[in-house]
Amino acid sequence: MTCRSPRALWSPRAPATTRAAALGLGLRPGTPVLSLGTSGTVYAVSTRRPADPTGTVAGFADARGDWLPLACTLNCTLAVDRVAALLGLDREAVEPGTGVTLLPYLDGERTPDLPHASGLLHGLRHDTTGGQLLQAAYDGAVHALLGALDLVLDADADRSAPLLLIGGGARGTAWQQTVRRLSGRPVQVPEARELVALGAAAQAAGVLTGEDPAAVARRWDTAHGPVLDAVERDEATLARISGVLSDAAPLLEREPDRR
């Protein structure tokens, strides 16, 4: 087979799953993605090589010649599902109105960098319900994801653009509504499920035709899906979680045998 465009060959091997999914979405620079899986991943294509002195953002090359700054959280859907199981609740059985803060760092945490942390609950009252505790777990997980996203996005990124939600948790109503409320941004859930395969297919099509693979994916409309309108950002909850995280930092940073 003859390669019709040198630009079509970015790598001597197929892209890794995250990069393939990014390509499968046909991302333009600055479009943010939240991948909700066992762990959480946030990324956005950038034309500039990322430089993060804290080491939180990984500066991967993407699958087409740009960059894919990426950050991860360790505790996402698995941690929230564990809290739901402990409470004997369905994962969607959340209740609003909580003043409780739950940091679901059940396996330590990567973003923020707290490798020795465990889960932390603050603000429990006699009238606190199980559904409110579960909502607090969602809030704690999404707070970490949005903090990671702030580190990933370029200073000139459009921070009003819809957040693309992918991964196992993306179709969960509680995840969608929590991201929407804490981000204050529209949320879009692509209907396509096999984004990694679509990314590989778009790359192959680009090699064959000389077309930009991201443009191929956009022509296939792979990111198509319902868009939930933005709502007012829940600054009070964000501030409460940030405050508890700051106050509890000495405990969360301590190694287990020194607590």
C-alpha cells in the first residue's frame, strides 16, 4: 500500500487507547474531555507542548502531531460505587441538599497528589440521609476531576465549551448532573461507544486518503450526542470541598503508620 501523505504517518505503532479515543472524537484544540471510568481522566488537544512543573499533567504527543495534555484521578466510578454499596443504595439514588463533604480517596489520590490518603467524611449530622452521603461522594470525585482539568487547559482555552463525557460513568444521570452543576458548563455525552476503535479507523482512513484523521472523525460526527445546557456553577459546594481538603491536608498527607 502506498502512503499518500507523509502527514498521515504520526507514529510507527497504533495510538494508545486514550489517544485513539481523542482521535475518535475528532477533537479540536481546547475541547475538554472527562473520561469517567474506574479512574478519571481529563484531557484536551493542544497545539503547544505542555509544561507542568508539578508533574500533575502528562505531556503526551497525540496521535496526529499535536499534544494531548492529560491528568488522572485514581478515584472515580469505582470509589463512588463502593460508597453506594456500603450505603445499600443504587448508584443513582442521590439526594440534594447535602452539607456533607466526602473525599472518596479510597486508594490514595493522584490529583491532588495524596498517595497515602484514605476516604474522609466531614459534616455528618443526625438528619443526613444516605442519598446525601452518596451525592457527597459524587461531588468529591468531580471536584478532583475539575481541579485536574483546570491544570490541563491552556490559558486561552474556551472555558464555556461543552465538556465531553465519555467512559463507563458518562451515561449515568448522577454523574452528568454533578459535572454540570459543579462545572457550570454544558455537558455533551457522545452516543458513539467504541471511540478507541473509531480513532484507529479514522487514522487508517487518513493514511489511505491523506485526510486529517481528526477531520475524518468530525465528518463521521462521532461526538454527536445530547447536550445538557449549562446551569449556575455551585460555588458553595466547590468552596466547601476545597476548604475541607485544605484543612485536612496534614492528615491526608500522613503515611498510614504515622496517623
